[in-house]
Amino acid sequence: MDFEELNSLQGIPKMIYSELIKNKKVNSFLKMSNVMAVGRLGYNDHGKTHAKIVANNAIKMLKILYKKGIEPSFMRDCNGTFEDSLAITLLGAYLHDIGNSVHRDIHHLHSAYLALDIVEGILKKYYKEEKAYQMTTEVLHAIYSHSEGVMGLTIEAGVIAVADGTDMTKGRSRIPICKKCYDIHSVSAASVEKVEIKEGDEKPIHIEVVLSNEAGIFQIQEVLGEKIKWSGIKDYVSVYARVKKEKPVFEEITI
């Protein structure tokens, strides 16, 4: 898979990413997240690959918004830099699902408390103590609010929530759909061929979804649509979908 945004990181975010992918605790939590979510519950991937995809897509959207003149919240509210916001987004996106290792129920809360020591330990290596603590709270907010039903209150949290919803290609079929879960959710997920994130015209972020059949509309509305609804950045995102077998005309999905 192509993780262009992650591979192009520079400075402190690059060093943080290097730490994350080598961190034994993080890797253990992500591995156990799949034991719980995939092995025991029959869900799709919530492990290391998902973490990388969400982080990559969140960073891409953060950059698009910034290019379009929309300042990340840590810059606006805490006199931070764009690099600070990149670090917050990277940490929040990469660690957002580690709580699945405890339980799927309220996993966003489990993720937040499991991430606390990890995030503090990493940030205090690169920032003065007070700033590291400020950034830690922003990361924890992003992790906690990535779940539907919790409104994101920062730009960084918003792009993470939406990025979480964009990882739906082929139902994240790098891990097969279990037979006992063969329902509208699994059929719909398997219908998603491609998701692309681009700069938009009417709205800054333009998400295009290519489907193999109409069942994929359910996935867009119920998964990505719900993420966008609670992200806090709904006004900045447009979603278009087309069915591959039909004429290549995109139809807007109202969210």
C-alpha cells in the first residue's frame, strides 16, 4: 500500500512516526486489537495497517485544509505551528483504535487512556513539558472523539474521524469477512473498490468513492457519512460516488 504522506514526513513528525512503528507497546496493542475485533467479533482490520491508512489520510486532509486557508485548531488556539498539528494528527490517528484490545464497546475511551503514557512519553522528548502536556490533551481529544456520537471539536480530531471512515476499500478485505457476519454491512463493504481524497472546488476536501455495485452506497452513508456527521468538519467535506459498471458520472451523496 502507498503511504505517501507518512513517507514524506519531515522533522519532528517523521521522528514520531519512526518511534510509533517500532514501539513494542503500540505494536502489541494493535495486534491485540485485531485479536479482539477480528478474531473474536468478526470485524474488519483494526490493526497496524488500518492505523497507517487512517494516519496517512488524516495528514493528507489536514494539509488540504491548511492549503485552503483553514488553520488547524492547535495553531489557532494555542499558538502552535503546523508541524505541531501534524504531530497531533499523526499520534491521534495512529493510536485511535488501540482500545479495541480491551473491548470494542466504548473502545474510543479505552484508546484514550491506553494512549496517555505513550503520547506523553513521545512528546516530552521533543517539546518543553507544558507544550507536551497541551499537545497530549489534543491527541486524547482526537482519539476520544473519533467515534460516532462524540462531536469533534478540533480540526485535527475532525480529519482523523473522517479518515477513519475512508478506510473501507473492499471492506478492508486484507482480512477476510467472516461467514457469520455475511450481511448488508459485509456485502456493502465488499462493494467499495476505491477511495480517493482530493482537493475540492466547492468544499476543500473532495472524497470520491468507486463502487462495484449499488450496495456500497450503504457503506458510504452508514460508515463514512456518520464519521463526517460527527467530525466537526462536515462543511469542509464533499463525497461523490459512482458505480463502476455504469457511466462514469459522479453523483453527490448528501451527508
